[in-house]
Amino acid sequence: MSDQIVLHAKKREEQGKGASRRLRKEGLVPAIIYGAGKEPSMIALQHSKLLRYEQEDSFFASILKVEIDGGDEENVLIRDYQRDPVKPKILHIDLLRVNMAEKIHTSVPLHFINDEMSVGVKEGGIMQRLIVEVDIVCLPTALPEYIEVDVSDLDIGGSIHISDIKAPEGVELMDMVHMEEADDEHKSSLDLAIVSVQAPRGASTADEDEGAPVAPDASEDDA
């Protein structure tokens, strides 16, 4: 966790809409840290730093360190991130306190690699990403920023399912846990497709061509 993002915060005593508006005018974002059996901590974070950090994929799917008033430190995960619907402005953040010795349940993004090398895409197929993140359980130290899915062998009409995902060591996919707990009748319905390659619009498959009616020969009609 040498590349762990560190957020510098200050404690805030005042609460309410008026206090939050004053903080935002000062370039700060009101936030709260809660969980792990401790009392919530009301803090304020620098808006400009958050705007910069949110450009990194790891910001929303990794353990962050919050340093409060240059002293106390907390390991946290982002649980809620409220934005202004119109302006590029962050309004409030909820941070979940993390115990580094206990497993956490969170979601991480899927990164699809080798798109352009996909067999189906090379043949003109259209790749459709059906699921872009998955729920996982792991220790904080094993939390991946993302999980890679190689689509290079994906052909037209083919798909990759949840069961095809190779989770990193120490990481459990919750969908796989649910499948293992389900009876045989329901396992397949839980194994959802995460990405597929569809034939280009207007293209017909070989089966469709074989089943198409054959136009009568003009010479036969004249006979």
C-alpha cells in the first residue's frame, strides 16, 4: 500500500446546511467518517485535492488514508460521494472506517483488456460491456484497484460470464459465493454474462441464410 492516497483533513465542530455552505465557500468539502464500532468523526477536506484525486481509478476502489489535523490517521473507503448536478462541485462525502485486520465487502471495477485484439471485433462485431463492476470480499491489504478481463478470444456471438473471471489471490467474488450456495437448478441463472460480442447491425448469421426462402427462378415460372 505504498501508493496509498492520503487526504489531509481538519475537524469540524459545526453541523447543518449553513455550516456546510460556509465550508464550501472556503474551498472545503464536509465529510463524515463512521463505522468500526467508533463514534463518527466530522471532518472537512480540500475540494481542489479531491477534484484531482477523483481522476484516478484507484480513488473510488481502494483504501484511503485520512490524516486529521496532522495527527490522527484513519483508513477509509468511500461510501457516498455527492456532487452538484450542474457544477463540477463536490458537496459531501461519506467515508467508511476500515479495520485492516477484518475482511471488507465492497465493489471494484472490471477492466476489459485486448478489446482491439478480440477475434469478434476484428471480424466487425460490436463489443457490449454488460457488467462493469463486481462485489468482492477480502482483507483491506488484498483489495485490488480493479479486476482484469481478457477479451482477446471473444468471437461474434460469444460471451464471458461471472464464472470466467479470475479473481486475484485472497479475493472472493460474491456472485461466485452465491452460485456455490445455490442449487443446481439456479446456478446457471446466477452466472451472468459480463461482456459479449454481437454481430454488426444488418449482418445475418449462417443459420439465418440457410433458413431464408429461395426466390423462384424466372425461367421456371415461364415454363
